[in-house]
Amino acid sequence: DMGNFGVNFLAAILHKNLTLTELLLGKCSLNDEGARILAHAVKGNNRLRTLSLFSNDIGSDGAAHLATALCGNNELKELFLQQNKMGDEGAKEMAKALECNGTLELLWLGENGIGDGGAKSLADALKKNTPLLELSLYNNNIKDKGASDLAGALKKNRNLQTLKLDYNSIQKDGAKSLAEALERNGKLANLTLFNNNISDASSKKIKEAWGARVGELILPVGDD
């Protein structure tokens, strides 16, 4: 475990860093305080392109600190935050970051206990056509309402290329909304929905809306 002492050491390095472009701190038992310390350093860093903090103990407070850092950082391209404890409040903070950050292209928020409320916050941010190219929300608690909100964002967003919604609780209504969004959005190139409660009939509608676009479409087989 790294602990706050180790994070302080790394933060000092980041303040002076002229070469480091990738920092991988997965499974380091970082909590909200560790995220705060690290976020302060990231905010003023103009070299870092990739930050991975997967499988830690970062909650909504830590997400808020990271969001503040993103609003002051115009260099970071990839942020991996899957397998933390952010919940809907943390997703809301990340949504704020998307609205003010002009460079982030990849954001992974899988396995964070995010429900429909968090999905709506992220969807509202995506409607503003952020630079984000890939959003991963696998293995959360997103149901039809959240999927429908994300679908609404896809009708307006023309930048997002990959959306991962595997292992959620999306059913018929959410699938219908996504199919309708795909009819209006030709930019999305990768959509993964396996391990949801989507029927064969609903999957067929999504496939029809997907059309002949080049990319990856992964759907479940289920029952209404």
C-alpha cells in the first residue's frame, strides 16, 4: 500500500516533472485524501497524458478533487478510475470536469456504484459536445432511465466514439432509446451492452439502427 506519504512523494515529483507522461497507481489503496494530494499536483502538471487510479478507495470527495484538477489541466488525455467508490455524487463531479476540461479523451468509471442519477449527470455533460471519445460505465447500476438519458446525449454529441455499458440493468425501454439515438448519431463506432436484460427483439432494433457502420457492437441475448 502506498499511503499518503507515498502520494506526497509522487506529488512532489509531479510538480517538477518535465518528462513523465504516464502515471499508473492502480491497487495502491488510495483514499480521498490521497486523491486530493495527487489532484493538486496534476492540476499544475503540463506533461502527464495518462493517469490510472483503478481499484482504489476513492469516493465522491476524491472525485471532486480530481474534477477540480481536470478543470485546471489541459494536457491529460486518459483517466482510469474504474473499481472505486464514487457513486452518483462522484459521477456528478466527473461530469463537471467534462464540462470545463478541453483535452480529456478517455474516461473509465466502471464498477463505481453509479446509478441513473450519475448517468444523467454524465449525459448532461456529453450534450455539450465535450472532447471525450471514450466513456466506460460497465458494471454499475444503470437502468432504463440512465440509459435513456445517455441516449439523449448521443442525439446531440458528435465526438464520442466508444460507450461501454456492459453489466448494467438496462432493459427494453433503455434499449429502445439507444436504438433511436443510433438512428441520429453516426459517429459512435463502438457500443457494448452485454450482460444487460435486453431481449432478442430489442437487440434486433439496435442492430438495425447500427446499420453498416464499421466498429464493435456487442449485445446480449435475453428475454423481455
